[in-house]
Amino acid sequence: MLQSPHSSQVAAVPAQRVPARDRDQDAPWHTEAVCRRDEAGLFFAPSKEPTAARLSREEAAKRVCGGCPVMVECREHALLQPEPYGVWGGLTAAERRVVLARRRRRDVELKKATRSADHIAAAG
């Protein structure tokens, strides 16, 4: 999702859609986000939302994300920020935490492997 409901900026709908690959490289990725036309409530949970309603809302948001030309850019933005709430790039906040934990574990393993290879090379 493009913005949290607490944001002071209002997103405007782009006048014309341009495929992500043909988009002006200086234009921000979010100008092509499909969610710019949807209600923020679809992507962000209201307080005290029942579990069944939350799951249904999140699935609907993920369907919107699934057809978005900038889904990958949106997801990476949410992972790099990191965005603590809402559906961004087709992932919920909980799913993003899992992805981030996996990335951290992978980075640790890569560093260990690099150190081991350097140690072996230095010894050999």
C-alpha cells in the first residue's frame, strides 16, 4: 500500500497509466501503484478488527497487489523502511517480518561462508 491512513499527504490518482518498464526513470515508483485508487481501509486494519474480517480484508488487498505493475518496488520499499503496518507489495506486516528474518539469517550464513572460505584460502 502506498500510504498509512495516518499520513498527512493525500495520494492523487495518476492521469494516465504507463507500464513500469516504460515509465520515466525519474518518476517515483508509487505513481503507478494500483492501490492509489483504492480505499486505504482495504490495506490497513481498523482498530479491534475481528480475525475473520482481517483475513478477508488482507486477501482482498493482496488481490489488488497481485495486479499491480510496481508490486516488487512496493514490497522492497516496505521491507527497507520497514513499514510496520498494512499490506504492502502483497505482504502483510507479519509476512514482511518473516521475510526480513529470513534475509537476516541468509546474510549471517553468507558472512560465515565468506569468512570460512577466506580462512581456508589463507591457510592453504
